[in-house]
Amino acid sequence: MEKEFQELLTKFQCDYNRIAEETFAQTLAENEKVRLFFINENQAFTDGRNIVVDPGQDELFADREALDNTGDFLGWPKVVLADPWNALRIITRAQTIHECLHLLYTDFPGRQMTDPKCDTRNKKLVMGMISNIIEDAYIEAVGCSYFDNMEFYLKFGRVGRLFANHPSEGTVDRKFGKMIRAEKEEAAAKAGNEGTESKDRLPAEQLVDFLDHMVTFLLYPMVHEESPAEDIAMYVEKARPLFLDGSVAASPKERYEYSSKAFDLVAHLIPSDTEELEPQLELIGLRLGGAKTHSGGGNTIGEEQREGRSQEVTTRLFTDIDGYEKENIPKIDELMLAVQSFARDKNAALQILAYEGSFAVFKGNDYDCAVIHKDININENRPKINLNMRMAYQNIYNRYRINIRSYSNRFTQILKAKVSKREEKYQYGSGITSKRLGDVKKRYWYRNVQGVDIPDMAILLLIDGSGSMRGARRKAAMHSAVILHEVLKQQNITHAVVEHRARFEEPEIDVNILVGFDSREEEKLNLMQIDAYGDNRDGLALFWAERYISRNTQNEYRLIIVLSDGVPAHDADDYYPPVSTKDTANAVRKITKRGTDIIGVSLDDPDEFDCYEQLVQIYPNLVGCNDLNKLTGQLLGIITKLL
């Protein structure tokens, strides 16, 4: 693969796209526990819970000739596949849809694992392969019979593989209208007899050829299949109606019964376990796009037993219900809507990958703070988003999912309460709006009506990041920040989370905007970077916070919640109590008078009140926390009371 395409594939396989695909999979599979992973192993599969897909399968996205041929065959406008990124999206989504449909309609593990007739490893492999072929045809049929906007993804998944210039090793060289096996032609030419190739073949060779014919017959009906060799012609003829009927049977049990009948036709060709059959079947599995879904155990950690649903189908992917070719009429509107969404997602993904954060330096004398801060530098930093932190964030979210839902529901009930709203432009009402007195239609009256509204408030959580916060307090602050962010986000309440600290002997403080008022979704991962080191200079940090909240929000009510475990102390200029205590108290009083409320939260050890007694000298509105397990509840309780 050329370097530019390798780089594009690497960008595409970023966590932004992976999580978007995982979210889609959870929705389609109706299971929020589903996890999706990108690999580069030329296959896609599911074990009943986890889904594995390969966006770069067969290097199709980088094969311009194959993409053009695929688009032409499907009748798609050139613009759909003009960008290799679009091809990656369609390849990935086709695989995701395919595996999600298996999660919905296929049994896990396969029934061959407990079938008495499958009493050897090779028999399990063959039964699994037969079942795989029938199940793949069925789930693609149900995908275009029962779901909207899936057919073009599934068709691309099949047709694209046929046109790939770099097919997986062992696949057949195919062109529409004919199927060529180079090695068979060569053997037939040498013998001067087309049928000679089938003489004296080992049973395993016959078996593999039989399965190869059934894959083509059922999954690639647009390909004109060559006549089967003499030694398997009878099996192919008898098996075709079994595969055809089995692929539209509504229940997994019925489909397995057809698989079992087809298995009986070729059971005598299955070698004993002393002969390794798996490598030979693997070539057919690659034509399927991977056979691990039906291999019967041991695919990934977390394999989960599932019973497939039953669902009637009304058509097939390329043929009608009876197996006859149907006219290909692409839904252009659906395609173009998809292309538009691809462009938006590409732009969002590339913006995140290119985002390096931001850094700015301010001086204390830029603020109307005390003289003691005039020469102190304020380093304002928005960290680069580390997408590798998504799993850590997700683990915290999963742990507190119930708490988040509970608080969010509580907020919803509060917000649903009736509030008084003013409606204007009335000719009669309860009061007069003076600015409308010039209205020639005399619509200067207003009325007070009952309505529902989101509170016009902005909240900034200012977290002490000094060294004394390490350990349990840092962990509690991180978890509380995650829960607070999730709850406020669900309620559309404007908020930000900022960490601050001072640099020991240096005349500088650092303020890290972990989640800004204008943050993108992925900035929440910065909350995993909350740390504990250095000193703290709360007085100056509060003046910065006041300016940040006033310049970045237009809300009527502004609130700063300060999370701290002690009084301010900065070694650079002996900023210690009682000077630091009095300075910070003055800052709180000054900022509050200017219209931004401040509430402090003191973090004490159990049954101790040292921090509370110190901070009460600074914050007139102070909430004591002696139990870190209750910190989140207390933070949300503050907001609840304000609501």
C-alpha cells in the first residue's frame, strides 16, 4: 500500500471514528454493552458481544479501478466513491451492519458446538462453514427486507470484494459474466479434457470445491458460475435448494436444520482430525470476509451466549425471494445524504487529530487584583485531546451511570416545574412595556404566563490541583467532574471545568481549561488529566476565573464552585496565611459584588474540620465535605438548590 493511503488509513482508524462506529453498533444491535474494534487482519467478525472490523480490507479503499468498477456496477454517482475516505466509511459501515445483524439474528455459539453429529473438530469446522454461508445470506436478506438505508452498504460489501485488484490470497480471479480458475484451465489444457481435473481428487479437495461453489451460488449470484466438477456435481445439485431455502428461513433453528441436511450430503468427504482442514477452509472464509463469527468459541475475551431472533424476509440482497435476479435501482437520495454525513464526520475527525490545544500567558497586572499578584504570570492552557483516555473515561462513566441518570432525572423534574414567562405584543394585559409605547397598533401590553425554561446560568468548577490533593482527593475530584459534566451536559446547562495550581518557587500559576464553555465533545477526556502537584494561589486564580466566565458566556446568572483542600500557599513570594487568606477573601468579596457568585467546597478527612475552619474565613458560602464518596452529591446539591 502506498504511503499516502497508509497514512489515510491510520487517520481513519482514530478513536473518534471507532467510537462513532461503536455507538452505531450499540444502537443497531440494541445493546449498549457492544464494543467495536478496528484491526488490520483482512477479516471482520463478532463473538456475540464484541465486533471486529477492518476498514482496509483487501486494500479496496486504495484501489481506484476497483472502486470505479464497483460504483459503475451498482449505478452510483462518481462522487460517492471519489474520496477514499468515503470508501473507508462505506466498507467499515458495511462490515458493522453485517456483524450487528448477526448479533440480532444468529445464535452464539453456533449450534454445531453441541450437535452430536459434529463429534470431531473437522466436522464442527465444516458445519460451521455451511452455517456461515446460509447465515450470511439470511442476515443480508433481512438487512434489505426489514431495515432502511442498509441495502447499499451490504451490496457494496459484496460487489467491492469481487472487483478488488488486491484480493485476499487464495480467492478466485473473478469478472462479471464468467468465473475463471487459472489453475483449472491449465490442468484441463494439459490433459486436453475439461473433465480430467476432477479425477482422482482427495475427498478434502472435493469438499473445499463444493463449499466454494455454494459460496458463489448463494452470496455472489451476479457471477455466472462455472459448472461443478464431475465428482461433486451431484452434491452441488442437491445442496442448492437447501442453501436457497435455508437462507430465507425465519428462525436460527430452521436455518440450522437446512445446514444439517446439506452437511449430511458431504459428511463422508470430511477427513479425520489427523488431517488439518482449517487452512483449506480459511481460503473460503476469506471470500466470506472472515469465518470467525461461526467458528464456535475462543474468538475474543468476553464471548457471550446469545439466541438469535426470528424474522421473516421478503427479498434478498441481489435476487428476489425465489432466487431470481432483480433489477438494481440505487437509491441516489440516500447515497447523497450519506456522502454529506461522511464529509461532516471527516472534517470533525481531522479537526480533532489536528487539534494541538492552545496556550496563552497573561500577567497579574492584566487584572484588577491585589498588588501582590502584579508580577505573577498566568499560563492559560487548553490541553491537546488525548483520545487514548476514552476508555478510562468510559470506565468511570459506566461505574456511575446510575448516579448520572438519577441526578439528570432529578434535574429534569426541577426544570419541568412551571416558571413565569413574559409574552409581549398584546393589546390588553397585566402591564405595559414602555419601549413599545410607539406601536401604532397599541400592542404595548404584556402578560405573565406559565411555561417551562432552562435556567439561564453558567457554572465554572475550579479545582485545586496542588500537591495536597493527591490520592483519594484527586480521584474524588476527577470522578465528580465526570459526573457533573455528564449531568449538566444532558440538561444543556452552560459549564466549564478548570484545574489550577502555582509553580512552587516560580512566580507563575497554571490554569488548565479541561472542559471549556465552548468545548467540543471530546474535550471531556481532558478530565482524566486532573493531577496533583505544586502550590496554589487561589486569589489570582479567582480573578482569572471571573474574567473567563464573563467573557465566554452571556448567561444572566454566573457561579464559580471552588473545590479545595486547604488555604492558598505559594512559595515563590511567601504567599502564605494570613496574607494569602485575607487576599483570597478580598477577591471573593470583590468578585461577588460584581455579580458572579462563588461557593467553596472544603475537602476534609473523616471527622475532621481543619480545612473547613480555614476556608470559612475566605468563603461566606462554604460547603464542608468530610466524606469523599458524597462529594458529587454535594456539588450537584448546590446546583439543585440554585435551580
